[in-house]
Amino acid sequence: MKRFSPGAAAALALSAVITVGSVSLLGPCVHEDGSFGSCHWAGQALLGIGLLLAVLSLAALLVKDGRLRAGMLFAAAAAAILGIFVPGTLIHLCGMATMRCRAVMRPAMTLLCALTALSCLTGGIAAYRKAGSEK
Amino acid sequence: MKRRSLAVKNLLRKPGRTSALVILTALLALSVFGGSVVVGSLRQGFRSLESRLGADIIVVPSSAQSKVSFQNMLLQGTNGAFYMDGKNLDRVREVAGVELAAPQVFLASLKADCCSVKIQVIGFDPETDFFVRPWIEQSYTRQLGDLDVVVGSKVESGVGEIIRIYDERCKVVGRLAATGTGLDTAVYCNLSTMKMLLTAAEEKGVSHKVSSDESDDRISAIYVKVKDGYDIGAVNSEIQGHTRKCSAVRTKSMLTDVSDSLSAISGTVATLIGAIWLLSLVILVVAFVMIANERKREFAVLRLLGTSRAMLGGMILKESALCSLAGGALGVLTASMLVFPFTTLIETRLGLPYLRPSAGTITALALAALAATVMVGSLASSWASFRLSRVDPGTVLREGN
């Protein structure tokens, strides 16, 4: 089994952006009084999902077994799809469309999670097919 | 049929070269589609503002005008709280040529639990209003009761939901259609509700520039409609002379300011698109010429095998058209992913009315961008196609030896 998987590499890069972004530029609203809104917890959930995606995609890059790699990438794709629904659907965001959590965090994270899911799925399918043909 | 498959095979045989051409043409489509959607949204926003500003003149306190707070409130949704003597309303109504004059009271710094930000509450008189009411009637036709509010499209509360403003439970009875202006972030209520909210705020120890006792006598803005046949400029000057510590602003001058900003942004976007297109066109032409040189022997062999010049030229054009089509689709898709989800962010950053055009217009823009990309791609390859089809197979193959 070839070691390098472009799908896993792309997923690793995207999950790094999700992880770092959820606590910086692409994160939830910062309240002046230091209080936390529900969007804060959406940001925390995305941080967790980002870390999980990073671990899974890194592991998928390192393992040699094709079926194991495919399994890891499919699990990562499921986590990324979950990430799409975290801001706004599973965890409520602030009530004004102009606030950062709605104007920046939600669209950016939806886009990044969708791209990660796509990378993982294509990488996973490629790895699964390759493993099947090598048998 | 065979030629078609050969063109596709050629593209698949060289994935690196094909990818580079696809990315280059994607850049063209991205710039033209993204740019035209942004400019189209700005124009649509301007039209929306134009139609929303049903008043000919707006009278605001001098302090508001000097700080440009009213225009900012209208365009960017900045919270505004400025007040003037309520007697100014009677003075305006006395001016010859004034057909309608409707007051509004603005309340800023009200912290609503819905969003933990200060929201703008706009109180209006349903009896005399002609500015907000027609807009509200599109989504809510009944009379606004006490503690009933209608929210702008950017306030994320559904009809029937309760929003708490200073612990007053306000029922959302309607959501307004998007205007692409700062009015979308406001909450609208009648003057009686406004008074209740002020009282509630005072009970919580939050003071405003206007207290609930004097709220009947204080107003924030007067929207004036001038009778037909009267000169708006003359009526404006007359109002200015009749009122105290007020500025009468012609909505036309406000629109001119917005229009100037819009023209400047449209010009910048058009220049950027032009520069990207020129650069990409040059790169594409150079790329196709280089590819043509690289593929001389391949085409010489094809000529020896009996392929006509027209067939060769057609094949190159087909290859470039396929690359441009794929690149165009990729560019339109990328632009859609960058522009549509971040509409609010773009609007906030530009500080101008921004309203997304209709789905039909967007589809037309996407198709136009796709067609332009394919046309430019084919045009860029036409020189290379012409040169290759004129290649003398014997000379080329001898050169190789």
C-alpha cells in the first residue's frame, strides 16, 4: 500500500484550519463582559471535532493497511459531517445575523467541514479500492 | 466521435498540464462571477434602499446629522439614539408643501437576551407612518398591539417567538423582507410599546437620553413626504427654518452619497476583474503556444496518419474548450462557496446596502461567466491551433532526428 494519501493530507490540513480557526479568526463571538453565549459552546465543539479530525487524518496518513486507512477516513468523514451541523443546528448561535458566530464562524466551518468530508470520502474510497485491487 | 474521444484522452494523458489549464480558467470564471455577484448585490441593495426611502426629506437632530449617525444607522445598522423636541413634528406639518410627516423614536443600547448585543428598537406611529408600515404590511397586515414587535430579516427570531428586552416579553409577530440595509437588524414596535420598554429599562437602572415621561414629547426622526407640484429643495429649506436644532436632509443627497460609494467600489471591482482577465489571457496564450511547441511531433504524426488540418485545429479547440468548461464550472462553484455564505460579512465590511440578486439573475450571471470563460479559453488557443494545423510533418519529424 502506497504511504501517501492526498485525501488524508488534505483532510489533515483542513482539520488544522478548523482546530486553529475555532479558537481564533473563525471562532465564536467575543462578549465584552466576558460572558459566554451558546455560540461559545459551538466553538468548543468544533475545536473538539477539529482535533478528532486531525488525529484521524494523521493516523490515516501513517498507516499502511489500505482497509484500516479507509476506515479511518470514513470515520473522519462522519465527524466532519457532524461538524457541519454543530453551529446553528445542534447548538444555537446568537440571534443576530451580523454577529461573528453567524457571519463568519458558521459559513466558514460549514465550508471547511464539507471540504474535509469530501476529502475524507474520496481518500477513503480510493484507499478501499486500492486495498481491494492489491488482494 | 473518434476526434472527441482523442481530445478527452489527450487531456487525461497529461493530468498536470490539464490541471494547470483548468485552474487558470477557473481563476477567470471566479473573478468574473464573484465580482459580478458582489457588484450586482450592491446595485440591488441600492435599488432596495431607493425604494425603501419613501420619504423626500428626513428631519433629524443636528447632533445626529453632524455625526452622520443617521446615515450609518440606515446603511450599516449602527445603533443610533438621538432625540429632538416633539414639537418639531407640528412645526414641520405647518410648512406649506408637506403632505405627510411621520415621527419615529429610536432606542439604542437595549440589550436583548436573544443575541447578547445591543439591538436597535424603532418605534413608529402606525396612524401616521408611511415609511415602515408599507414594508411591515408585506409580512404582517394586522395592527401592532402592545409588546408586539416585527423584526428585521437579520434578527434570528421566528414569528411567535418571544424576545426579552429588559425583561419585557415582546412577541415577534412578523419578520420583514430583507432590504440589504441597516434596517434589517432593527426591531420595530409602536410608540406605546416603546414607552413600556423605556419604563422597563429605567426600572433596571438603565437611563437613556430620553426618559419615559418625556418620550411623548421627544422624537428621533421625522419622515416627510412633499406634495406634488412643490419643490423639494424649497420645502427642505422651509423646514430647516421652521425647526429648532434640527437638520432637514434630502433623501436624494443621501442616495447620491451611497451611489458615489457604489460607483467607486464597482469601478475598483471592474478594474480588478479586467486586470485578472488580461493577465490570465496572456498566460493562457503563452501556455497554449508552449503546449503547441511541445506537441509539434505528436501533431506531425497525426498529420502523416491522415488527419486533416481542420480536424487537428478542431481537436485543439475542443481540448481548450473542455478545459475552459471544467475550469469555468470550478471557478463558478468556488466563487459561490466564497461569496454566498459570507454575504453578511461582505455587507458589514463594505458598509453599503447589499442585497443578493434573484436566483434567476444569479443563474444568468453564472452562465455568462461560464460562456465568457469558454470563449476566452478557445480564443487563447486559436493561435496555437492555427500554427499547429499548418505544421509540415516532414520538417518537424526531420528536426527531431
